Amino acid sequence: MFKSYIRRFYLAVFLVLISSYAIAQDGQEVDYLSLAALMIKEGDYLRAAEAIEKVNQKDEKLDTKRFYTLLGITSLNRELYEKSISEFESAIVSGQKNKVLYVYLAQAYMGLKKYADALKMLDETAELEKTMPGVWLLRSQAYWLSDKKHKAWVVLGNAEDLFPEEKTFMRNKMFYAIELGLFQKAVELGQKYIKNHEATVTDYVSLGDALRRSGQPKVALKFLELARLTFPQEKNVYLAMAHAYIDMENIYAAAMVLEEGGEIDNTLFKDAAELYKQENDFQRALFNNSRINAQKEKLRQRMALQLESGSFDQVLAMEDELLRVRLMDDDTFLYAIAYAHFMVGDYTAAENSLEKITDVRVFRKAAELRKLMASCATEKWLC
């Protein structure tokens, strides 16, 4: 979230930088700098670099500050951080006065994990911080990553005062509070965030997951329950709730949540069935399995459920369905059918299935089953 916000911030700043640049019209010599600027605007940094390489650096009329600025932006977005720093510094030496270059330099130093240098660059941004929230986000991140947690927190608080409509600051404070173990504070911030801002389903789920991973699944569920009420059609809410219940070792509740979510997204019925199986509720597991739309997935899981529950007659009853969807082409299923025949005492039918197996990995298991069948034939009391 932080990175995507910063990316949008830099794009907005870049558009301001290049707004006065134009590409040569037909019949004129190509302006490779303007072409590079267009490529950067479109996010095509490789082609932008190729365009800049064609610039005649010996041209006395070359706008060097613009050249090095665009070159630096291209390198920065290709994660060539050392190179971009050198190019931005050359742009400044060449007369580039736009303070946004210091923000770019800060981002490059962040990429190199040189957080102290990044903070120095941000100190040079002057009036920009009054209008650009991204400057404050970078500064808080630099403090946080350099283990100056208190300063990072203060920066976010100051930014909130300056940009009360910008929800990213409060959102970051929530996650900082969780990382610091201040769970009650995180809950308070979360409630305030939901009340004052238009929280998305991603906001709810991210907060819930962060609390869960921090060992607070019960607290996470409070937000996720609210998310389910607010976004009842969102699959990820049901998944996040299930994870929280699993962390609380309440597998059955997790299965019930996924079963409910299956009404929204059919794939969740499979997950619900697996959890019911863990709880030895094979009846409920098979019910959820029966609701799966993907036929092959349904049959694969049903086979496993029937085998594990010891319902070998039901395994054998699946043979026609398995043939119809060509799952019997898989030697794993041939072995399962052979095993089911063995378990119900039909050794001849078991052998008929085993002799069709060619997969080396399954063939070894088939050989072991043959040995067991031979033992049972001579010493029936063993079986």
C-alpha cells in the first residue's frame, strides 16, 4: 500500500516536471528527450532509457538539467539506485532547481537502505512538504526502518494534522501500532479510521490479517465481522475470518465461515470440506464437496474423503464418473479403485485395476498391494 501510494505520488510530480515538454512534429528531427519523457509517463522505463541513449550529448544546445533529470528518473524506476543518485546530482549541478529531485534522491537512498541519507535529502525539500503528502510518508518510513519508531510515529501525527483528508497516515499508524504491540491503540485507530474514512475491503482485511499475525485473532475477528456486514460479497473477508478461527484452534467455526463464503465464491466449498474432514465430520465434508462446480476437483476430493472415512463401497461407486471425466487415466485413481476392491475382498477386480498401472511412482505401491493380497489369500486371518 505504501509503495503504491508513493508510486502514484512520484508520477504526479513527474507529470508536473514534463508538462512543458513536447515531441517533435512530423518532418522534424526526433526529440529523444521528449520521447523519453513520454515513455516515462506511460511507465515504459526500458524504452525511455533506450530513447535517452540516442540523445547527442555533444550538442551544445542540449538541456543538460533536463537530460540528467529524465535519466535519473529512468534509472530510479529500474531500481538502479546508485546510478540514479549520480544522475540526479548531475541535474542539480546543471542548474535543476526543482526541489522534487531531493524527493527522488531520498527514494533512491531508501532503495539502498541508506535511511539517514534519505532523511537528509527530505530535509532539502523545503515548501514541498506543505503540499505533498508523499514527502511525509517517505520520512516516516525512513525513521521506522532506521529503528527510530517514536519519530516515525510523530511524523505521521504531524502529517495527519497537515493533511486531515489523507487516510494513508492513520492507516500506517494502525500497522505501526500493531508492530509495536500496542493492540488496544491499533483497535482505537482502526475504529477511528473506519468512522472517518471510506474504508475499503482491503483496509478491513489488511488490518485483520495484521492483528491475527501478531497473535491477536480475537481482536482481528471484531474488524472482520464488521467487514462481513459491510462487504458480504467479498471472498477475502471469509478467508481472513477462517484464518483467524484456525489461529484460535476453532477449526469447525472456520469451516462454517468458508461454507457461508461458498455461496459467494464456489471454490470455498472445497476448503470448507477439508476443514470439516479435519474435524472428522465427513457428512458435512461430503455435503460441501457435493456443491463444488469444478467436476474434476469435486471427484478428486470426494475420492479422498471416501477413502479416509473407510467408505470403500462408495469409492467403487465413483468408477463410472471417474471414467467419464477421464480421471481414470491417472494411475493414482486406478490404484485407489484397486485398493477399494481389495478392502471389500474382491482381489480379482483389484488385480484387474493394478495391471493397468504404468506410472513408476504408483507401480511401487501397486507391488506392495499385490504382496499384501498374496498374504491375505494364504493367511486370511491377517486381513
